Amino acid sequence: MRFFWKVLAGMTLAVVVTAWVADLRVSGLVQSSRAQTLERRARDDAWLFSRLARPLLSAGDEAGLGRLAADLLRQLDDRRITFIAGDGRVLADSHRDPSAMDNHAERPEVRVPGEVHRRLSDTLDRPMIYVALALRDGEELLGYSRVALDASVVELADGALRRELLLATLMALGAGLVLALIVSDRISRPLLRMTTVMSALGRGDYRQRVDPAGSSELRNMANVLNDVGRTLQERESRIVAEVSQKAAILSAMDEGLVAMDRRGRVVLLNNAARRMLAPGAADGVGARFADLARDPSLVDAAARCLSQAERCEGEIRVGPGGEEGNDLAFVVTPVLDPSGRAEMAVLVVHDVTTLRRLEQVRSDFVANVSHELKTPLTTMRGYIEALLDDPDLDSDQRGRFLMKAGRSTERLTAIVSDLLDLARLERGPDHAGAEPVDLAELVADCVSSVQNDADERGVRLQVSVEDAPLVLRGDDPALVIAVTNLLNNAVKYSPVGGVVDVRLGLEPTGEAAAVSAAAPADVPADAPADVPADVPAAAPGAGLGDEPTLARRCVRLSVADQGPGIPLEAQERIFERFFRVDKDRSRQLGGTGLGLSIVRNVISTHGGEVWVESTPGQGSCFHVRLRLSEPL
């Protein structure tokens, strides 16, 4: 309210000063006007009375002058009329006896006839206005006609006027005070509201607005202030959105990002960097990077980047040693100021653990393939060279050599074929080639394809298929390869006279959910090293045309043999490429070491699961679970 009282005091002072100046000015003008009026009346009366007195002065009739003065007094009682002789002697006066009056020759109005004089009357002891006119007869001075008006009348009128002006001034002052109160209130209230809104804007509350009121200037100020508030609010919203967007981007980044100032203090740290470099850190912002990273080579690279303004990169290993650690590739880039010094440093960290492991898998795969290809090639070369070196070799031995070379050729062909199948499957599921597949027909066809091998080995195939629609959408050729590989393995490892039990039927949903919730102990929780990163070992719901849900109906295919069985420690690796429990026996049976790896990839791409149950000496049972398509 201080502003209100200031405005009110200022306007009140302005009203008072204006009234005072007006009072002085008006009273002066009125007083001057009254004085001029009296002077004009005095001149006019003096001229008129001189006309009346001229004949009497010419005749020297003093008695007639006395009667004239008395008559004029009766008619004009507010005037004093005096007739003076040329020598200054008073001949007649309307108010006094002329004989008792002094000589008036030295009076100012007599000495300077025709001019108005204001002075205190010696006779009446009152302020008077005097005007005297000289009366002449040619060159002869006959006398003077003098008129005096009471000047106190003007002063009394001036007093009354001053009282009226004072009353009018007080009334104007009261009205002015009321007006000042109204105007100051109309000015101060909007300004106080604007002050409140500006204070809110200064505190960051950009939602406050001013109701435009008052004069056009105040409304314009309110509108400008509202525009400023809206602009600030929009900018704040954009900044918050940008900050949120950047925070979301930084949080979603797989790469770790760290920004540090020239003192090595962390000013920005995203979740990926915190996870890679400081898993236990709550925040990390504001901490020394050396305390956060703790890896000497990374800390040295950051320090060198800040001190020498140069880009540094490298690779470190964090976490426990061996296969449990993580490989991180990093790049530290300086942010230069205008002088060329490093103002900040930005560290980008990539987790290359999977890449390094895949490189190792590729290296191991190349080594395994080379070894597997080299063995049949070496055998073929040996027999061919023996045949070439000894042309006289008998036909029986030549036939045996050619037969063994042919078997090596078949083994080599099988390896190459399996590698091509595996490469095709690992490229990912062919959604465009998905089609309805009747599993009952597929299993029957696969059984028929291995029937001859089973008969040759003296193995009986026992098939049991549930009488129900067992249809899913998938890659028919790939499923044929997977089922055929399972049947071939069962036939190869079964003894003469053994039985391979093949069962296909629906699986209760509850059992499927339970098995999926708790994976069998003999199925590895993580994918083996030779599994591509984009192909999970047993990802439910990731198959061709399938939905990711366990509420779908499931079908189980079980292939049980009476072979030697698989040791527990080997069951976790049985689905790896080129892994064999008994390498010598596998080669004797013509195995490539890729069959079960192909089975796992096929089933995985169809969103299914595959696992083995086996006891050494009692045979093995391989299980495949797939989700059926919804019935039409």
C-alpha cells in the first residue's frame, strides 16, 4: 500500500498547490478589476461634477458650490465631492466644513490633475481614491473639481471574495481528494497485482496472469506482462520436454555416456554408464571420475584427454576375470573452448562382451569346421594316393579303399549339407514362408524316411500319434530336418533289436506353463556359446506365426531310444555344434556333430523348447514342445 499513499499524497499536493495558485490569481484579477472600476467611476464623476461646478466657479459663487455639494451628497452618498479654488483653498465639501479644512494646493491629486491617487485621507482617516480635474477659462485657472471614493469598499469586497474563493478551494480540495483517492486506487491496485505477478514469475511460477483493468496504458502493461508469462511458460515447457526427451534418450541408450568438466568431475552420467562402470553408485554426478571408474587405463585416458585436448580410445575388461568379466570399448573426446583448451570431456563406452564372445565362437567354429572337414579329406587323400601309388593293387583291397574313400566323401557331404542347413536356419525365421504344417503327417513322413536305416540296423520304430488336430504355422522343410535328425540319432545309437519309441500328442496347458516357469535341470539356462545372439535357445512365443503366450495349446514330440545314454555333465552341451559324447563312435556312425544344434535352432525359431532326459546305460529321450495354431 505504500505506492497507494504516495500516489494519493502526490495528487493531494497537486490539488492544494493548484487551488492556492488559482486563489492568488483570481483574487488578484478581481481586486485589479474592482480598482479599475472605481478609478473609472471617479474620473467619470469628476468630469461630470466639473461641468456642474464650472458656472459657479466662474461666478465665484461659493454658496452655490456648497449647495451643489450637498445636493450631490444626498444623491450619491458613497462619494465625497470637493471644490477647490485655484490657490488650493477649499470652497465646498460634501462631508466637512470647508473653513475647517487645510489648503489642498499640495495634495497629490491637485498637483497632478487627472490622475488617480490612492492614499489615506487626512480628514476622514480612511483609504480613499482621489481624482481631481482642473477647471479653466481659457488660460485662467478657475479651480478644481475633486471626487473621492472610499477604497475600503474594495478591500471589504476583496475579503468577501477571498472567503468565497477559500470556500470554493476547500470544496475543490475535497473533491480533488476524493478523485485522487479513486484515481490512485485505480492505478495502484493493477500495479500491485502486476508486482505480485512479476514476483511470481521471478520465483518460476509462470502460470500467474494479470486481469487487464484500468486505463489503456495499464491494460497494455498487463497484456505485455501476460505475454511475457505465457512466453516463459512455453519456453519452460519446451525446456522440460527437451530435458525429459534427452533424459529418456540417455536412459534408453545401450552405450554408456559420461560427461566430465576440466577438473574431472562428473556432470552427466546415464544408466548404461553407471551399470558398466559403477554398478553400486547411487548417482555419480558430482563425483570424481577417478573414484567412479576405478580402472587405471580409463582414468588415464580421461586425464590425458582433458590435459592434452586429444581424443583417446581403448578397451578394458571390468568385473571378475575369465568368462564372467565384461569387455568395454571406450572413446574419450574433448570439448574445446575458444582458446583450444579442453573445457569438458565426453566418454562413450560400448559393451563389446557379446561381440568378443561371438568372435571367439566364430574362431572356435572355424577351427572345428576345419578339423571336421580335414578328417574325411585326409582319409580320402590317403586312400586315393595309395591307389595311385600301387596300380597293381588287388581288386579286393582296391574295392575296400574305394569304399572307405566313398564313406569319407559321404561324411564330407553330410557335414557340408548340415552346415548349409545350420547357416540357413541361423539367418532367422522365414515368416513369409510360414505355412500350416500337420505334425502328424510330418512325423509319419520322417519315420518313413528313416525306416530303411532302422531295418538295416535291426531297430524297431514304435510310433504313437494322438488322434487330434496337430497343426501349426511354420517352416515345413526345417521341421522335417529337425525331426529327421532326432530319429536318425535315436536309430544310430540304439542297439540291434532295440526299440525307438516316438510319441506325438497334446500336452496339458498347466504342464506346459509349469515346465516353462521352471526349466528342466538338463536344459542350460543360458544359450550355449554357438547360439547366435538373436536366436534364443528356447524362447516361448517367438516362433513363426505364434503369439507370446503359454495359454496356447501345446504339442509334445518325444523320441526315446535304448542307447548308451548321455552323462549329466554332457547334457548341458549336447546341443552345441560339433559336440560329441563319444567322438570315435560318432564318426563310426557317420555323425557330423551338427544334428542336435540344427534341431535346437529349428525349434527355437518356432517358439518351442527342446531338452533331453537321459540316464547313462538306460538310453535317452529327447522332448520337443511346440505351440499349435489357433483352430479356425
